[in-house]
Amino acid sequence: MAARLCQLGEGVDSPTFSTFSASQILPEGKSPTEARSPGFETPPDLPMSSRAASRSVSPPSVFDANEEQPENYTDPTALNSGSDDAPGSYDLKPPPPSVSQSNIEALSERFFSADHLNIILRDPTHSSRFTKFLNQYKPHSTPTLVNYIETQKAIAAVEYANAIADRIPTSSGHPPYTAASLDDRFEARVQRASESLVNDALPAFVTHKLVHLVTDTLVKEIIGNNSPLMREMIPSLAEVYCITDPSLPDNPIVYASEEFYNTSQYGREYVIGRNCRFLQGPKTVGASIKRLAEALAAGQEITETVLN
């Protein structure tokens, strides 16, 4: 948006472009600093905390709950009513991220990894939300999470002890001292807990947050309050779907939208009558497919994020 100055005056409240110049009111040869009135004092610099508080609040991550956003937070997915998409507009926005098979696979691997789990657990806010999610939707995973957090504390203590020991001088030609080491049974238990959380609890949490994000974006698209950037990032998302019939042998697809054909590049003759497994690829997570099959067999609702 082009920078605008408000021309203040009695009875005037509409913004107009200003042609004001300091040279119009200052004596010739005087700078704005020299022309200050005698009683004018430069306000002291704000302390760091005040300056930081006056800045705009960064948007939260996809794991931040809407009800916990600060009052002055501006939703980046909402349409700015003051924006101007005219050719003369000076609004700047980053281009939507490029989508390719390689970076989608990399993003999926990062989403559902032990590293991502540890990032969530190291952040108090995200860790609290992750724990609350498990308590509400997957209570059977809560004891595993508690045990995993305790094992991470033990690992951190061992690493700290060895870091201290590494600073103790040793005789020439001898390796650094090792103050502590992990038991093989302990490491095996850590591995089992990590795999359980990464394969079950973490995908459920990520999918839960993605569903809320996509639903909110689609609602804004319907009511016309979506930002141009989000419209470019999620084009025709609600139009890509297929319907299967679990009552038929092998649960075949009985209907697919036109956008499904355009996105998948499979024709109607190939899709109709087949099970959805033909969409799977070499990096599709088997645990997600297993949960889908079990839920369908039991007639239960389920939502999964699957890399095809």
C-alpha cells in the first residue's frame, strides 16, 4: 500500500496524499533540528522491552491454538480490507512456495520425524498442547510420552557429564574421559518409545492441526475473507476428493471429482472400481495405511495425513 499521510484539520477526516515539505515552514538555511522550539525536548530512547513490545507480534506456528493468540495479532490468512491489488499498488508479498515431488517428500519426512517430536517437546507451549491433545484423543499414548520425556532428561544428563569430563586434561595419546554411558537396554527402550510416538501420536497431532488450518482457510475462501497468498497456496483444495464404498469387495472408488483426475493425472476409466492403494508410493508410511484399514473395518471415523 502506498504510504499515506493524514491531512489533519477541522472538519477533515479523510486520508489524502500530502505535499508537505519541511522547507515550507523553516527559516532559510535552518535544519529541522535547529528550528525546534525552546521548550522542545527529545524524548528519551525507549528501553528494549518497550521497543520490543511496540513491534508487531509474529504469527504463531501451525501448532498455536486460536484462542491463545495475543490481542494485537493479525491473522496472516485473513484478507486485508485496505490492501490494493491495482497495478500501482506498492504492497509486497512473497511468492507462494514452489511445490514439487521432492520438497513435499522432504516436508513429510520432517513433519513425522523424531527431530520434529523433540522440537515440540522442547518448547513449553507446544509441549503442553501436545500433551493435552494426547490426554483428550489418545490417552493410551500418554504413559509412553511421559517415559520418553524422562529418558530425554537422562540422556541430557549423560551428555552434560561427558561434556564436563571431556574438558579434563588427559595424558598424551589417551582419549578423552567418559564420565557416563547409556545402557543398551535403556537405549532400546528409548528407541521403542520414540517409534511409538513418531508413528502414532505425532501424526495424529499434526493431522489434527492441519485439519483445523485447512478448514479455517476454506471457510475464509467461501466467505471471501481469504488472503491472496493463501488462495494461491491452496487452490481448489475442497474440490479434490474421491468416494469409496466399503460395502463392496476391496472398498473400491465409486466416484471422484474432476479436480481429483486433474491432480492425480489418472483417468476415470482407471480410477473407478479400484482401491485407493494405487495412489501409494515408496515413501507412504505403512502405519498410517494400517490405521485407515482398521478404522474402515470397524466403521469408525478417522483422519490421516498420507504421502502418496
